[in-house]
Amino acid sequence: MDTSLDTGPFQGDLVRPGDPGYEQARKVWNLAVDRHPAGVARCHTTEDVVAALDLARRANLAVSVRGGGHSFPGFSTTDGGLVLDLSPMHRILVDAADRIATVQPGVRWGQLTDATAAHGLVGVGGHVADVGVIGLLLGGGNGWLVRSFGLACDNLVSAEVVTADGQVVTANADENPDLFWGLRGGGGNFGIVTQATLRLHPLTDLLGGMLLYRLEDAAEVLRFIATFDAPTDLNVAPAILAAPEAPFVPVDLHGKPVLAVAVCYVGAIADGEQALVPLRALMTPVADLVQPTSFRDLQHFFDPQGESTPYHMRSHIGGPITDDLIAAMLDFGGRFTSPGNITLLLPMGGAAAAVPPDATAFRHRDGSYVMEIAAAWQPDDPAPDTHRSWADGLWAAARPWATGVEVNHLADEGLDRVRAAYGDNFPRLAELKRTWDPQNVFHLNQNIPPAG
């Protein structure tokens, strides 16, 4: 970018190569992504977003949009383009009477949870507190409450959107309903969401935590979970990860692969305890950390697994747990290449499955689990490809089980995989793209090209 470029009406902070703070401004959460934008436009208002978009247009620069910055493939930055950094936009307005919250794109799920907890309310988001609210929501948004209250996108009430031509429009069930449909799962393809109003739900205490098992017992536990008829309000998420060096973990398991079963029951504590009786009766875990807790604490449960470091993510959506899937998980889980590796099976069903597959852009309502495979390593690791190969190998082994994928955990895998994420909804999304972004200005994402 020409340092003498007239920024016009843009009133935010423009950070360019050579400026103090540029190295920090260009960094994203996934440290495996190392890109050098021509500038980072830190936006404080919707007007800043409009002006920054115009600046990119005048300079003929590709546009990357960053909210929480947790895009695994690194779509929240770019080489040589302009990053619209929305992190300074972090206002939260809670309307407890109407059970809604209005948030800006810099807000993260932990911040929203903190703001709503005082009112005995929760927003429906993800599993990790540091992830951006709007970015996760636009891709669908599987989380702790998916079976009780649906996906994050199912709880979107209205959105303020800056379109590709710089207009500011509202999208909801009454205004621009076609755009509203596409925002609920279609990713960042149709505009920049500068404000979102979300439905909140009454919830204070719940039953949550983790059961921990030795890896040699994992097959039996996973086979039980595969046949377990869990009530709708019970969320049971098995994961293979490295045991932390914590007092509740036997010393001989520190740093070793174990099976962790995360639990969240939304409802009366006594009912949750009863619902867990069959699982607890199967065998005694090496640690039982399931107890009455608050959703606020549960939202931070996976924080240690969400620290900024190099990552390589692969993912599937699939049906019920099968013996072949268990075998693949245990094979690769038993030979981690890094203590940061993790494999998660995040349940779906319940309220998420009750939404028709064509009611929103998010298609795969019949999935039983989202499988997340994350390889993580230290920035100075001399052999990062070893870890990438581990994740790719497990992904390939699990592919016969898969029925689709969701865009929030899709790597940069090309158009065919984007089509797989949307299935029969893809043609409608391509037509919507032609309407709202015919020049494909917003293409640094899991891109849906405009219909030709």
C-alpha cells in the first residue's frame, strides 16, 4: 500500500508495514498462519467498516475480515490485501426483559457469557470462550447447548450488514429475509456483519464437567456412548487428548493420551445426575469432575486447549459412532505427535436436528456428531509437517464415516469441500451470492462463487 494513499473518510486506525505495532496487528490466533497484509484497518464503528471497504476498493486490494481471528485456515488475514480488523468493536447490550443481546463483531463468547450471567441468561455459542461470537455464528455454531437450544445461527434474531457495495442493511425474518437465510450458516460470503441480535435463554446452574478414562478403556466407553439414548438436554462429548498435569490425574497419566468425556446437562441437577447413571455405572473413571456448576464456568472449560499456537485442523460431520471410527480414533490417539493434539466428537441432534435442512444455510441437520481433529505444536517445532500428517491421516481414516462437513472447521480444501458443507443448499447460496456480492469481494473465506 502506498503510504501516501488518501484514506478518505476512514477514521479508524490504519496500521501499515513499518508502522509501530504492525507485527502484532498482522498476527492471528493460529500461529501456523504467517501473512503480511498491505494494511490492517482497525475499525471502531460501522462507518469505519464502510470507509475501509471503500479504501480497499480504491486501492484495488483484496479484503479480509477479522472478528475473533480464530479462522483455522487463516482467512482473517491476507498477503498483500487489507485486513478489516473489527476487534475494537466490542459493545454488548443485554435486554433481559426481551431475552436478547446485541453484540458487535469484536465480542467473544466468554465476554457475552459474562455479560448475560448477571441476568440468569445465556447466549447459544461454542465450546471455547475466546472464539468470536459473530464469526462462529455465521458458520453455524455447534456448542454446549446445541441439543437444548440449537446452533448459534438458529438463535440469530437480526443483523446489521455492510454489503459489498458499501450499503448498510438490516437482515431478519422481515427485512431482506433471503440475506437472513444465508447469514445463518453461509459464513462471511454475503457481507460484513457489524451488529447481531441474538436470542438468550434462561439458565444459571447446570450439571457439567468431565469424566476421564485410561486409553485402554476408551473402546468400551465409546461403544457405550454409541448406543446411549441420551436425553435431549444431555450433551456428551468424547475426546482423546493428553492428560493435564493436574492433581486429579494419576501421575502415570500426565501427558499421556486419555479419553475425556465432557458433559453438560441443561435442567434440574437431580435429573442430570439420573441421566448420567448408566454412563457412570459402566466403569469407574480415573477422574470424575462432573458436578453442579455455572454455564459461565463451563464456557471456559476448554480454554487450555484453545491457546494461541500453530494449529492444523480437519473435520467431518458424521452419523452414529461406529466400530471403525472408534478403531481409527484409538489408533491415531495412541500415537500423538504432540501433546497438543486432540480429537473431539461434538454431539448434534436435539433442537439442532428439529430445524428443517433448508430453513437456514446450515444443511447437515441429520448429523450425529461433528468430529474435530486438531494438531497443535510449538512455534519452534522443527517438523510441523509431522503433526499435519497425523491430522490428515486420521481425517482420511474417518472419511468413510462422514456425511458432510461444517465450514467453521473446514481447512482450505477447495470448492468441492465447500459444496459438501452445503449440500442441496449450495445452488441457492450461489444465487444469493450473485445478488449480494456479484464481484465476489468477500472471497477470503470458505468461498461460494456467484452463480454464473
